[in-house]
Amino acid sequence: MFGRLAPPIKFTHIGDGTSNTIMVGEILPVCHDHTTGFWDYNGMGTAHASTVVPINDYTTCYGDNPSDAQGKAGVSKYQCANRNNWNYSWGFKSRHLGGAQFVFADGNVRFLNKTIDHYTYQKLGGKNDGQTINNPNW
């Protein structure tokens, strides 16, 4: 729901509905490079995670050397293991088997399974993209 260096967000800006919009989700700080300075102060960058990366993709969680990530569970592309590869490191991830916890803009906490349809997951990551969820049984 938040963006990097974005203007303040109000609930009136959530055109897709507060129950259909992820506000905050779990991350693993060890999996990305923003661990000092402002970024560390800002909750390890938790306001900047993305639904572009599938839930619990651990590609950047085993070190910056691709050979360290090769063959590890949850690694989708070991060649991209470097923690500053934001295309992988800024995804929501947890140590929960099968998914991660999310707080939606309506205040509800929901566990999303890592097998969620990726298009649906993308819709939940946008606050005002006009891509509302018609079936709440995701």
C-alpha cells in the first residue's frame, strides 16, 4: 500500500477496498541489503515489499553467492541470489510453512498461502488499480 518516497496515503485513496488491499506483510531482513541507516530505521524496508515476487521466494536468503543458494528450498532462480537484486529480495516472505501473514488495510490479519494465484496476489498489492477481487475465497 505504501511506496518508496511516496506522498502520505489516506484511507480514501484505497479505491479497491480496504479488505482487498495488503497494507503490511512479513519479510525476512536477512534476505535483502537494506539493513543500515534510514532503511533499517524504516522497519527493514517493510513498507516497500512487493507482490511482484511470489510469497516465500527465498532466492536472496542464503548469501550473495549463487552457489550458496543453488538447490535450497524456496529458491526460484539461484543465479539471482545477490541480496541487492531487488526483483527477488523485496518480496514478502516468512519462515511459516506454506505462506506468510499479512495485515490488510481494514485491520484484518490473514495468512496467504504461497500457492495463491499470482494474478490475485498482484491485485491485493494494489490500492487503487481498479483490480478488485470478486471472489473473496482466495
